[in-house]
Amino acid sequence: MKEIIENVKLVENAPLEEPDRQYYFMEKAKEYVAKMSEELGRPLVAVIQTFGCQMNARDSEKLLGILEKIGYVEGTDEETADFVIYNTCTVRENANLRVYGRLGQLGAMKKKNPHKMIALCGCMMQEPEVVEKLKKSYCFVDLIFGTHNIYKFAELLTSAMQSDRTVIDIWKDTDKIVEDLPVERKYPFKSGVNIMFGCNNFCSYCIVPYVRGRERSRDPKAIIREIERLVADGVVEVMLLGQNVNSYGKNLEEPMTFAQLLQEIEKIEGLERIRFMTSHPKDLSDELIEVMSKSKKICKHLHLPVQSGSSRILKLMNRHYDKEQYLALAEKIRKAVPDISLTTDIIVGFPGETEEDFQETLDVVRKVRYDSAFTFIYSKRTGTPAAVMKDQISEDVVKDRFNRLLHEVQTISAEQCAIHEGTVQTVLVECVNEHDNHLMTGRMSNNLLVHFPGDESLIGQLVDVHLDECKGFYYMGRLENH
């Protein structure tokens, strides 16, 4: 009873305005962490496992920022950690199965360490049947929350710390965006920046709009302020993130296009590179192509998911463009930005796909000549219209098509990548090469990797590298003028 009264008092005393409310709960959680740390005679360790896309990776940086603010230190070992968070993805059903499998192991670990806390968040938690299963079979989980209320993490965690029951807080949707909360970046020199959340497209194979909610764009002033702070803190490259960045700004009180936002971001002094993803072909405007062609900072890389080359299949996928429109768009981009690197996503084996439809996809691959492509075998996703479509394709047919597509993509990619051999390119040095510590690994504007001799002092710098030899999907090079 005392615990409940104290919890009520805690909430009653909290500020109503955000982000002040969350900073209040961070202080309360900090007291708990300090007390536990004193009892154990060591700092408390937190581990975040991130499944899924770059949006999830950015969310995990926000969670880690809050955890470090309240006194946790980041760890990597789930078994010995005091707090484990799974930031989940639900694009494919086997992603859910992986989480359940790992949760079973976590439950056994918690029996040995009763003070261990477990939290689940992300897209998978937005599915009601998932939450029901967790309540029934995984009652040892301390905290469950979704994609819409991640900003409330400190408040939810404080509740979980004071409760012996699972704290569950899932919102169906939201129009709320809370700014200025802590973030702990993975890289000091580059960062993801959310410019919008949610998706309005409802592609027939995709669960994302159901779990991420409707599109909502951040205030451009808040985006600019965040990037200015990042640059002041040493960031030279930003990746603008959204499920469909091309539709940015449509729901703002004062509408602003994505192209206009890019022009404002370009003005930020000290920022060297701008990347963005993902672009939906149906919303890619002439205005954006023009801005890209004139920009000194926007990277020469555009990820433009085609999904299929068949107009008939694209209609079934609810993509809102056909093969001819996509090819015309790709040609227009190549004309405006001749050295652009185009990459894509392709799904093989969508329900009803014939050999003729598949040949249309191969035709697009040959005509556009992608630098690389993420190729996927269609995976039936419960809860999407495509999951109940007739004519699901047999496994052996899909695998055969997938292998043929992969061969085509890889052959063209190797040819596309080789065209830069012998040139000097500016490279952002990212890390020590994971296979050879005498080499550094960096990324060109077109997103291709380059490995070259160097040392750790170069990390985070933009350097000129001579591309000696193309190795298919990456280059071996050497520093120019060194």
C-alpha cells in the first residue's frame, strides 16, 4: 500500500509539460539506480538489442541517452546485465519468433538475478496479439511500450522500478512529438535525424503503417536546431530518417516540402554531408531532383525502392506508380545528377507473380543499372492485405527467381562500382577495418566502402583517397598526398 501511495505522490508532483516531465522522472529513476548500485557495490549495466531499421537504431540511441542520464552504463552481455531492452521489429514474422526465443533465455537469467529488469519496445509491441501473448506467457517482463510513446521512457521506467507487475503502455497512434530529450550517439561524427514518423502508404505487403501510425512531420525549426547542435558536437554527416521522406511537411501548419527542408539544412555551417532515406517513387518531385543536382552537400546516393518491375504487380502492391513511370523517374535523376548511385529494394514471389512479371523486374534492373539492391523473398505478413491474396507462389519457384535476380543484380553492381577505379574520391573515415587493423574503412558520397592504410586518428575526418582497385562491392585504395 505504501508503494502505491508513493507512486501516486510521484506522479502528482510531476510537471505536466514535456520534456520537463521526463527530466523529472529521470531524476527519480536516478535515485533508484544509485541506491541499487550502492547495494551491489558496482554500476548498473544496461544492454539494448536493436532489431530492424535505421528508425529503430535511432530510437535505441534515444533510449540509451536516457539510461546513461539516470546512471546506467552501456554493456554488451545480456546475461550479466541489470537491464535488458529489446527494441523490436515486426516487418517479418520470423523477427517475432526470434524475440520470443531470446525472451525465454532472458526469463531463465532473471530467475538467477531477480533484480534484473527486462523491457520490450518497438514495432512488435504495437500488435495487440503480441502483447496478449507476452502477458500470458512472459509475465516476468517488467515494461512493455510501443513506437508512439518512446519519449515517455523515463516515466514508464520509473513506474516499472516501483511495481511488481508488468507496466504496459501502448498507444494506437499519436500526433505528439517531444523534442530535446537525451540521445547517446553510436558515432561521434555522424548521426541519424528523424524528420518525420509514421507512414500513410499502406503497401499491401507491409505492416509498418499499422505499427508506426500515420505520417507526422517534425517542425523544421526543431530539425535545424537538432542538426546545429549535432554539428557543434562534431557531427559532419547526417542521415535524415522517415518511412517516406519525400512526403515530409504535408501535415505541418505551415507546409514545407522535403526539397525546401534540404535547402535549409544545407545552409548549416560545418555540416559536410546530407543523406536521407527512404524515398517513395510516387512522391519524388522535380523540385527535389533539382535541389539534389545543385547541392554541394547532399550525397550522390539515392535509395529508390522499386519492389517489382511489373506494373500489374505494382498495382497489387498498392505502390501508386507503374513500370514506365519508375523508369522515367530514374532516367530523369540520372540526367540531372550523372554521378548518382541508385540503390533499391526488390521483392520476389509476390502473390500472383508470373514468370512474365518477373522478367519485367529483370528488365528494370538491366535498364536502371543499380549500384546495389536489397533483394527479398516475399514473406507473408499476417495483418496485411497481401497475406490473404490468392496465388501464393511455391517455394521452389520463388527461390529459382530469387537466385536469377541476385545473379543479375550482382553482375551489374560489380560493373557499376568499377567505373570509379583510378579516380580520387572524398571519403568519410568511419572505423578501423574489422578484418585488418592496419586498414581504415571509409564511405564515399555514393555510399560505397573504401579500405585503405591509415590509423585511428583519421576516424571522423573527410580525406581524399585514390581508388586503386575495385573488389566488386568495395574498393581498396590509398590516401592521396600522404
